[in-house]
Amino acid sequence: MTRQLHLGGFQIASNVTHSHAAWRHPGSDPDFLNAEYYHRIGRTLERGTFDFVFFADLLAVPTNYGGGPDEALRRGTQAAATLDPTLVATSIAAVTRHLGIAVTKSTTYFHPFEVARIFASLDHLSRGRVAWNIVTSLSSAEARNFGLAEALDHDLRYDRAEEFVEAAVALWGSWDPDALVLDKESGVFADPDKVHAVNHDGIFYKTQGPLPTPASPQGRPVLIQAGSSGKGKDFAARWADAIFEIDPTPEGRRAYYDDVKSRASDAGRDPDHVKIFPSFIPFVGETESIAREKQAFHNELADPISGLHTLSVHTDHDFSQYDLDAPVEDVRVAGTQGLFDVARRLSERDSLTLRDIGGLYAQGVLLPQFVGTASDVADRIEESFTGGEADGFILSVGQSPGGFDDFVDHVVPELRRRGLFRSEYTGTTLRDHLGLADAPQPQGAPA
């Protein structure tokens, strides 16, 4: 069978996603606090037979740049105003039948029992269409919202995440798939021999189990991660079914793809069951010239200082203290190390100043922009897909929700014409859409 492309749509339950210009764009719907806004996006992506919609999340109003939230709020930067994506995802699940729904939940500020129960419940309510995007939470502002003075050390966050996922997986396996009997005549509701305690007693977490939620349609949700540091990539290679990546250069995407696939193989996994998803922003026009005009109009709306606010959040480092018109300095950051390495590499390669990087960050958090006719954009996707850079892509847009309509109406038919992408769903669960093996099933009570 010909290798098939996978597609996801990127969202934050907020006024902006990657593009900080999006909320100012005259074509964008500003009503991001309304459920119908997200329903429209979900229905559009399902019409385009996308694998899933992906909700990122942050747990604090930005305060890293300049030491306070005022400018982030005034400029409407990423995460300045958000809804809980878990509730938004539940709402989308109710108005779609096939689209997968990926939701971010932190391993730093929640407990494995809570997260396991949430995702088992969502998997039931969506009939097997849920994914968990595993994050470790990186900013000091988030830490203060949960009673800590500062964010945990990078490596410690990942050590905790390892144990967190182990405990959650054990909880998902605490019900055998056939444990729920529901025999009205005999009065047997569930077979207690097929429901098991977990008794996880680790360094960071303790949970007895069993989960009160029966085994869900997928056994456990699809696991998504975005590791970019060495430790993060090792974590993703061990656990993730899908990996979200940001790199604006083909050579960077190829290097990441090869690296993570190799790490997955070293971890004893089938690399084909670890799907890698770079992200991009498309600008589609009837002609290349029209598409370039759309791109230029969008990029002119992007405020470099807004971009530096988000760079400061992502790295947990205050970039307001540096000269805007000097190159990006080689500093140690506590947050997303891999993404900062990309920014520094671009600065060195293209002689960019910190202001320039802020502009690129505001235009799309360093995402590449695919610009042109539907055929041109499909060419870029096909070249990347067949060139060892990706198993699929996560689509982010510069105006919402219309950018999704443009892509689904014009680029998706071209991808289908080339035989790269499905024309209909052939399975019912997100694991089916992604062509993944079934999640491991429990083998009886733990020893």
C-alpha cells in the first residue's frame, strides 16, 4: 500500500495560535470564547478528512518578558486569554463523528490519576478519538499559579514525566477490555477478577487504583509529544505515537526525523509507529502573486515585541534585557531548549537580530510558510513528505477559521488527486486514522 500522508489542525483555545497576527486579521472571527467557533473548525477539518485537531495549552498569562502581564494582555500574545481545552475538545467531539481530538495536559502540575480518568472518559465520549499531548510545563509563571516559586529544572521535569506516564498507562490497564459485564438477568455488573489494583509507589507519585473508568475504545489514548532537547527526544521516542515538531528548514526537519526514528528503534519500538508531524502556515491563492500578497499582509500585522513575549514564555527567559538590534545571544534557557536552538541557528545563518527573530516568532513561532497556488503548496508538502522530513503535518493558519477552509477547499483536493491523502475515513478511532498498532492490553493483575 502506498504510504499515506497524515494531517492535523493546530489550535489553542485562545485568540491566537502560532500566528500572533491572526487576531488582528480582518478575516479572523474574534469570537474565540464561543463554542461554535471551535465547532466550525472541527467540522471543516472533518470535511477535509484530517486525522485530528490538536489543542496546545499554557497555564499562565505571560509574565516573562519585562516581568509582568500588562503588555502581553495589551498586545494579545499567545496564552494571554485561554479556555480549558479539555472542555472545548468535549464540545467538538459532540458535533463530529470521525475527527480525532488531541488535548494538552501537563505532567508537572496534575496527578496521573486525574489525567488518566480525564482521558479515559474523553475516549469513551468520543468513541475512541482522543489523544493526550504530554507536556512538562516550562515557565515560572505557570509554577507560581500552582504554588511554586519557579519552574522545575528541565531534566527533573522529564524524570517526573517518565513516572507520570508509567502510572497513567498502568491505570488505563487496570480494567481488562471485557471486565464490564452488564448482565441484567444475573445482576453481574463487572467481573472483579478483571479489574486490578495498580499500587504504583514511585519516587514522585503514588496511586493505588484501579481507575473507576472501564477500559476505553482505544485501550489508552494516542500519546503525542514535542520533545526537542536530547532528553525530550528520548522521552518522545519511548512513549509518543505522534511527535509535533517545529523547524523552518528542510535540513533541520530531516535531521530531526532521522534522529527520533533512530531513538525509537533503539528503544525497541517500530519507527513506523512513531509519526512525526512538522508544522507550517499556508497562504493559498488563485495565483502565486495573490498568495504572496496574502502572506505580506499577514506578516505586516505581526508585532516583533509580541513575538518576543512568547519566545520569553517558551524559553522561560526574559529577552527584554537584550539589545533588540543585536544578534541573538548564546544564553542558557530553562524552557524549550530545542526551539531556542532553532532561533539561534537562524540568527547566525541569516544574520538576524533579536528584533528579526521576534518578528518571525510573531508571524508563526518560527513555522515555515508555504505560499502559492494549491498546487504549489501541495508541491511543498509532497517534497517534504517524500524527502524524509515527515509522516504528516500539523496545519496552523494565519487567519481563523477561514485559513482552514482555504486549505480544505483547495489544497486537500490536490493532495487527494496525487494519491497522497485519503478521500474518506476508513476507521473509527484515531489509532485507525494514524495507522497505529493497537495499544498494549493488560495481561492480568500486576504482580
